[in-house]
Amino acid sequence: MEMGGFSQPTPADFLYRLLPALETLANTHPEQLDTRFRLGMAYFMKGEYETALEHLRREPNLDPLYTLTFLAATYAELGRLDEAKATVGAIRAGNPDATLARIRSVWVFRNEADSERLISLITRAEPLHR
């Protein structure tokens, strides 16, 4: 099936298909906290940072290294560096071993540029030890 001029679907095609399903799931099963986080992460990857922020701020009770990493990156992407810095501080408080190497090992993307972008946004907010 041709999508966007390509013979195979691209990651963006899957992302656009995923968002409505995640929205429905988050609204019908609000007790599933990770769904809201995944929705925020998907909006971040799509470039809709304000919408991502709405979802990511709702679920700070999941593992901070996961949720707060994307929250800090989203604040940094929006130029809200004071909030990004405070969020990185919360990551450190909850995870004393939160180094760049640790974050890289937790967030592995198929596209290396996505991993580097996430690390770049985090270090823009607050440098972490390698």
C-alpha cells in the first residue's frame, strides 16, 4: 500500500495512526497511567510540544527517569529552561544514577538522531554527568 509517496509506511505514518487510538484509550481507561505518558511522548515526537506537555505533566508518578526525561525535554524545546532545569533536578533527586549514559540506555530509538535530540534537550536544560 502506498503512503505519502512511499511503498512502505514510514514511522510518521504509524505515529499519525497511533494518536487517535491512544487518545481513545487514555480517555476510556484513565487508570492506565502509562497510556497518558505514551500519548505525551507521541505528541512530542510529532512536534506538538504544548499538547505533549498537557499529557506529560499529568503522569509524574511513573518512573521519573522515564516520564521526567520527556517532560524536561519538552520544556527545553519550548524554551522554558527554568522549568526544564527544575525537572532535571527532580530526575536527579529520584535517580541518583541519572547520567547521560543511563538516559541513553533507557531511551533507545531506531533513529539515532532522535536519541541525540533528546540528550541535547536535556543537557540544554542542565548538564548531566556522562
